[in-house]
Amino acid sequence: MAIRILPPEVASKIAAGEVVERPASVVKELIENALDAAARHIAVELVGGGKRLIRVSDDGIGILSDEVELAFHRYATSKLSRIEDLHHITTLGFRGEALAAIAAVSHLTLITRAVGEPMGTRLHLEAGRVVQREAVGAPQGTVVSVENLFYNVPARLKFLKQESTERAHISALVSRYAMAYPHVRFVLTHGHQEVLHTTGSGDLRTVLSEVYGVETASQMIAIERPEEPPRSDLPPITVSGYVGLPNLNRSNRNQIVIFVNGRWVQDANLTYAIVQAYHTMLMVGRYPVAVVMITLPPEEVDVNVHPTKAEVRFRRPDAVFSAVQRAVRHTLVQHAGTAPIRAELVWGSPEWAARRERLAQVTGEHLRQMGIDLGVESPGQYTHQAASSEETKPASPTVRRRSLPPLRVVGQVGATYIVAEGPSGLYLIDQHAAHERVLYERFMAEHAAHSLATQELLEAVAVEVLPEQMTLIEENLEMLHAVGFLVEPFGRNAVRLRGVPALVAGSDPVGALLAALGEIECGEMPTGSTAEEKLIARVCKQAAVKAGQVLSHAEMEALIRQLEACQAPQTCPHGRPTMLHLSAEELARQFGRLGAI
Ligand code: ADP
Ligand code: MG
């Protein structure tokens, strides 16, 4: 094929693809333009998850009537004129690409009136071409309406997720800008429904309550600077914002939000710096909630790394990393009194001794009440015969072969593993993984038999959720009901939890619901049974006994018996092993007994 220059329509669509990936990208660019125009009030209206309409209105400085068309040219910007300007960017935009890109792939209407001009302008574009222009009366500021996004890029349109997913992305995005700009009043509506409304009072804590709910916000503390002498060799870096107390934690990193000079960025290193500051305060696999603002001289940051500007590069990344980590750590340590640190029971710790003491007092009477007869087992004897009735039955095709040998519980180590003895050696069982497997199989069996029991809570609990989670709950109400959660919308960003799956009723009901939501939120939801299975697996993980939980002998016995009854006792529902086996031969070999007399 001969080399040729692409026609402008093709080139502009390709270029648009870099900036505009989905409705949320449009909202991002339009909000950034409004903020750059010094708006104090930004309203975002959506219809159809932004696929039908996105309208962003601001009361900023507006666009001069004779520059309106120019704004839609590629590389047309008022924010930068010389290449040197790139080194100290103080605006969110500077590439002059967004309006051109958005207009190229939608039907766009702009109404704007600049400060000091008597009349406003209305401009309508289709696929980037101006089709209508007129003078109109309009308040100062700018309103951009984007309709039928990607109508002329069918490939993109096809890849858009369902309405609720796009909506959730936009809610999360607007929430982030609201936090970064507490002086600006943000209102987000979807159809007739108001999803988020901040006051613009300038107080970040107020915004946090508006975004996360009062209860969550009350568990967040303002970042305090450690007192250190200023260092002349380092750039002045300010770290501010709020971090959650350790007991406010999540199963993923999504609630760690970082801004650099007012720009939301995704930065794995800085996220790690924040997580690290919680070292030993959070359980493995749990992540904090944090809103961290980093301010530093513009020349210290390269914001021109990516068309969407969501990644930045620092001139001295180590200095920024350590400033963030020290500030967050210092803040947490200051509040150590209020932060319940994980009481991990490790061998030899005083807590461990106390628990063991208490467990030793568990009497035989207590165990019999639990329906467990430990007999008079002595080490080395296989006296456990609980499953013998099943074993003596003649093997028939309907009787499932036991996939685990009968195990005798010897004890617990590290408050995490159960040591058991079987006919062919020693078994170390991960109590959490094992319990997860047990709950999962019971859950799935009940689910398959359509007999999933729901346990109603004695008192309904109100649970605060994020706007984007609210959307997901509404969209997935049926599935949540199907697995046993009795939940209903309750006010703007809260739900009322009236019941939970009976199988997990013994544990923390709110935790179970939040775990389920976490799964819906993170998983790219496949439809049908797989989504439910994933949800169930997640809820079981949450409800299962944790590592670090001391179990009585009776509890361990019960768990092992239940594990024996499982179809696939060797792994947890996520595929990790539940147990390690050290065979009698291996033991003998290790002790040099093999062949010895
Ligand atoms: P950039 O923001 O990178 O400059 P855009 O394509 O987003 O590029 O916008 C082009 C120009 O249009 C901006 O530089 C600005 O002058 C003007 N503009 C866009 N949106 C607004 C707005 N909401 N208010 C005022 N001016 C705007
Ligand atoms: Mg812009």
C-alpha cells in the first residue's frame, strides 16, 4: 500500500481516541476546563450514564465570542504559548486537545459568555464541524453539552460498559474533584436524581462527609506535618489531606486518592508510600482510605507524560515518596491512642498466653454441650471414628469417596494453623482457607437447592456507601437478594441492611455486605451464575475465621469435620491450598530414621 497522509476526519478520530476513552474522560476534561476558568460552581448532568448526554456548566470566565471556534481547533489553548511554559504548568489543561477531541466524536453544543461581553455565543458542532452559530443571551460562564458520544465511532461505542458502570466511573471522578477543590461547589445529577452535592465551603472535611458519609468521614484524621527542620537541598513539598484510622479499611486500593498540585494522579509508588505508612496497623490484604494532597513547585513535576494527564513524573521521586510516607506515618502515630492496632496473636506474646490460659479453662462439660466428644485420645492413636458409619457402608456409586483421611486435631500454632495427624503423617491446615472452603460449599449447595436462608437482623442497620457504590447496589439488588442480603436504598447514599445470608450471620453483617460490594465493584461483572459465585466466594472469605484467631479444641475439631465433608477440601474457593501434608516417610527421612534400627 502506498504511504499517504490520513484525511483530517480519520486523523482527528484517531487522536480523539487518546483523550476520550469513555464518558468519564469527557467529564474529566470539561471539569478541568471549568476549574481552569476559575469556576466556583460546576454542575454535571448525565443522561444514560453519559452515553446520551453529558452537560457540564460552569460560572467561570467564559470564552470570548471571537475565539469560540478557535477553541475547537486541535492544539488551540490559552494556557501555554512557549515550550518553556511546559516546565511550570499551573493549569489542569495545556495540550489544547480536549474540546477538539470531544467534538470530533459527538454532537456538541457550547454556550458561553465571557466576562465583560454583553452577549453570549451558541455553537453547535457535529463530528467536529461547526453546523450552527448564533448570538444568545446567557449568564457568564460556559455550558458544554455532549450528546451521542461515539455515535460515529461504532468500535468505541461497542466497548462501552453498561450504563451503571459508566455512571459509577463518573461519580468516582466527580467525587475526587470535589475533594481536591473544596472551594468549588459541585453538583452531579443523573436524570432527575442528585448523586452528589457539595457546598463549596472550602472545608475538606465537609466534602469528605458529603462524599463518604458522615460516619466514614468521622474516622478520618487530618494529615499533620512532622516537625522537621527545612532542608535546603530538597524542594518544598507539602502533604495535606485526610487519612482514615486503621480500622477504616477496604479490600482494595480504590479509596486511596492522590492529588499533585490539584491534579488527580494514579501513582503506584505513592499509593505504596501511603500503604506502607500503615505498616503493622492493617491486616495483610486490607487498604486504608486516604485523600492525600501533595503540593510542590510546578517545575518539580512533569505533567506532560500522558494525553489524559493521569500520570506525572517527579524530578525527585524519592523526596516525594518519603515526604508522603513520613507525613502519613506521623499522623497515624500521633493518633495511635485512637487507632486500634491489630492484636495479632503471635507465639510468645502476652495476649497469646492470656488466651491460652482462658482456653485451658474450657471444660469437658462445655465441649459436650457443643455436641463434641473428644474421647480420651492419646497421642499416636487414631481414635477418631466420627465418620466411621459412612465408611462402613458398602461402597456404592452414590457414596462419594472421601477425599480427606480422618484427621485428629493435635493443636493450633501461631493462632493461624491447625496441626492435625492423619494415617499417613502430619497435616498443617490453614484455618482461614479451610473455613472459607467449608462456608463456600455449604453456600453453593443451598444456592443450588434454592434454599438459601436469610437471617433477618434483630435491628436493621443503616450502612453508608459511596455514590458509585449506591449505583452498583441499585443495579445489583436482585443478585444481592438472591444470595441472601436483604438490603434496600435508604436515603441518598445509604442502604438499610435488614438481613444477611444465614450462613454468615454469626459474623459481622455489615462487613459481609461491604465485602459483597467490593466484589461487585472490582469484578468486571460477568452475567449469570459466575457473578454470583464470585460474590459468594467473597462473602465466605469475609465471614471465615481469620488468621490470628485462637480456636478452642472443639472449634478446630468441628472445622476439620466440616472440611472432611467438602467436595474439594484441598483448596480454598480462590484456589489456594488449605493444607500442607508432611508424610510419615518424609518425617522419618528428615530425622534420619529411615533405614535406622
Ligand atoms: P486546554 O484545556 O488544554 O487548553 P481544551 O481543548 O480543553 O484545551 O480547551 C481549549 C481552550 O478553550 C482553553 O485553553 C480555554 O481557553 C478554552 N476553554 C475551554 N473550556 C472552557 C471553559 N469552560 N471556560 C472558559 N474557557 C474554556
Ligand atoms: Mg482542557
